[in-house]
Amino acid sequence: MAIRTIVKKGDETLRKRSREVTEITPKILQLLDDMKETLEDANGAGLAAPQVGVLRRIALVNAGDGVLEIINPVILEMEGEQIEAEGCLSIPGVYGEVKRPMRVVVEALDREGVKQRYDATEFKARAFCHEIDHLDGILFEDKVIRFVDLEDEGE
Ligand code: CO
């Protein structure tokens, strides 16, 4: 495994649409392993493949209960809304309130190529939405209602 460099805002990779994964090759598995190590090193809640410079529809979500690997994720259902502050490993030091659904149902392939369904609420629902946005070249700050200063709160 290896820690990969996280692409920062301004790099055009972050603005492109990522392509579907058609086959889970050893290279994809290596990418997943490297992304996991990179996410843990950065202590983040999620990481999408374009953030390490790879335009594939792959992301990791860690809402505090372990790392989920999602490949070709699709949001099947959205319900309710929530407004909370978010940040992004590609936009360090910037936080802002974003409106997201309170609950999402996401379908995605796991690393074995098996379709899984995730029913997530609150923070986890936000994390799914944030990472899936990355796969379409959307950054959280595009959706910010109000920027906030979380630095003083030690986050
Ligand atoms: Co992000």
C-alpha cells in the first residue's frame, strides 16, 4: 500500500466527470488499498478517486464506523434535508454549511464486484453525497450556503 498525493482545489481533475468501473482489476484493488491508507493518514471522513488523480467512479466513506468502499455508486432514494458544516481534504481549512438529504439509499459495487445497498442518515448520508458529488466534478463549496470558521473549534 502507499499513501497517494491528495489533489487540491485548482487542479482540473477535480472538475471532471469520473468514468464507471467496468472491471475490478488488480489495479483497481491497489487503488482502493492506497485510497484507504491515504484516507486514514489524512484522518478524513471520505475520499473519492479523483482526489488522488484517478477519474474512476470509486470512493471511500468513513462515518466513524469503518471504511466503506463504493464503486459506481448511485443514489436510489433521498429523503428530508439537513444543513451542517462540511470540509474537504482537497480544500484544506475551508468549511461551510451545505444542504443535504437527511437520508439516502445508495447502491454500489463492493471490491468483490457484488452490488450492495447502504441506507444512511445524518453524517453518513452527507458523506455519501459529498463523495458522490466528487465523481461528477462537484465540490462542496459549490453548494455552500454560508462559510464558517471551524478552526477555533479544533476541527
Ligand atoms: Co471532498
